[in-house]
Amino acid sequence: MTASPKEPGRRLAAVPDLDPAPNPHATQAEVEAALKDTKLAQVLYHDWEAETYDDKWHISYDERCIDYARGRFDAVAGEQPLPYERALELGCGTGFFLLNLMQGGVAKTGSVTDLSPGMVKVALRNAESLALPVDGRVADAETIPYEDNTFDLVVGHAVLHHIPDVEQALREVLRVLKPGGRFVFAGEPTTIGDFYARWLGRITWETTTRITRLSAFADWRRPQAELDESSRAAALEAVVDLHTFDPTDLEKIATAAGAVEVHAHTEEFSAALLGWPLRTIEYAVPAEKLGWNWARFGLTSWKTLTWVDEKVLRHVVPRGFFYNALITGVKPS
Ligand SMILES: C[S@@+](CC[C@H](N)C(=O)[O-])C[C@H]1O[C@@H](n2cnc3c(N)ncnc32)[C@H](O)[C@@H]1O
């Protein structure tokens, strides 16, 4: 699939004056306060990550990520009459999901929202450089600051697992959707997937950082100051990752929130078993050390294993074992 022609840009809304400013360098005292306050932790952790987030997760706004975003949408929502007129993204981060969906022809105009001011700032900057008609504001998914019946589509990627009360957030999603409007959330960790991903990540991080401590690999070691700042902010990771999901339970939560036509889908099993160690290595060493061959290897192996997952393993492995959960539903008309 190719990118649809971009919408002509219109004047983009800056982060409103009332929105707090990004705080990318949390102090030790702030980190300690955040250990007891999950929403403060979300803001500090994601403000800290915002400016480097696209690099860290290899996020781009070209065909590779457009295909990925559109593929996730189609996998769970199926064939839909496109484009939606007005879409909202919750927990937009740098805008990865909505901006790429818009480029892929899923929605005409968009609003990006996130609890982290730093993320909203980067998402709006990305939208502006793509000339997409997008506005944005700092917003908590549990209390969405938009009128009832405003949007035709609400999307999110890797956000539900950060929200304390997921059912409340989905009630808010249904409130701001127009009757018959749809939501699509993707990139949520399943409970079993999260278990093996964490163990693989931990073992890979330990092994890689031990090897790079050896003098022969000294130039493969990230500067100590960077590693220290990573560990300080990464201490918050345990506080910001609140949930993992069983796909059937996720369907029950969406139905309890009032959605109809609810359907969960899962994907990535062997792809996740390889993907998590690869991503951890990328994070543990300086970016320039790995180069294009590594990136090509990562993409080719991910595509191959995704094919194996879809064509073979999906028929024999229970859906809860796959790493990624996606969910869709509709606001009753
Ligand atoms: C893992 S990041 C995903 C970002 C982006 N959607 C992506 O896939 O690249 C999760 C995002 O959710 C945001 N977030 C966490 N809790 C939130 C909440 N209660 N309301 C809105 N956004 C939230 C975080 O600030 C962060 O930007």
C-alpha cells in the first residue's frame, strides 16, 4: 500500500498556553515523588523520552511505518469505509499511529493528545513537517477534554496499559465518539507476551552491558552519563507500565464500557521472541555502531517471522501467547 496524497496543511494549533511546559530532565526528588504517583511518573518518563523517542523506536513517517500502522488498523477493524472525517488519538506520543494512519488514508483531520507535554510538542512538530491538518493538546485519557459526539474515530497505540482505569477511559472514548463511531487501540502487551518479553529484555541487557564493559568493546559502550540518566528515568518504567491484558478480558472491559461490535485480535509470537532481544541491544549500544545492515536484518527477520506467525503459528498457538493485543469497538447508534 502506498501513502495517500497528503491533505493540504492548515494552520496548526500550538500547545495551548494553559498546557504545562515539557520537563525533560527530572531531578532525583521528582523521580522519588513520581514513584508514588503514576500520572506524574507518566509525565516525567515520557517528557524525558519525547525528543529521542522516534529514534529509540525507529519511528518514521514513510511507507514502512504507514504500512505498519494501516496494517494494524485493518487487522482488527477489517474493511471500513474510509477515510474518517475527524480522528482523535489518545496517548499520541510523537504521533506515530495517527499521523501514519492519516497518511495511509484512514482519516482526514486529527487531534493528538497525551498526558506528556513533551510528547504533544513533538507530535505537533511531526504533523507540521508532514503538512497534516492536526491540532493537539495535553489531555488525560480518563477525562478527555472534548465535547460529546465530536469524533468519527478514536485511536491509540501502546497507551491503554498506562491508564489506571481502562474502563473509564473507554467510557470517555465512547462519549466523545459520534454514534456509530469506532475506536481502534493497538500495541497493547498481552499478559503472557509481556512475561517473556521482559525476561528476554533483562537477559539481553545484562549480557550486552557486561560485554561492553570489557576493554576490547569499550567503544561499544554508551557514555556513562547517558546510562546513568537512562537508569534514573527507567526506574519509572515499572511505575508507568500498569497493565497487561488477556484478549478476552480486554473485550469484556470494552463491552462493560458500553461498546458494541467489540473484537480483540492478537499478533506477533515468534516475531516478538526475536524482536525484544534485538531492540534491547539497539538501546544498549551507541546507535552508530549497528548501522544499516543491522536495521535491514531487523526488518527482514521481523517480516519473515510475522509471516510465520500469521500463516502457521496462529492456527496452533492460543491467542493469549501472542505479544500484541489490539481491540476495536463501536459506539451504539
Ligand atoms: C508507550 S507510549 C506510546 C506512544 C505512541 N502512541 C506510540 O505508539 O509511539 C505511551 C504514551 O501514553 C501516554 N499516556 C500515559 N498515560 C496517559 C493518560 N492517562 N492519558 C493520556 N496519555 C497517557 C504517555 O505519556 C506516552 O506518551
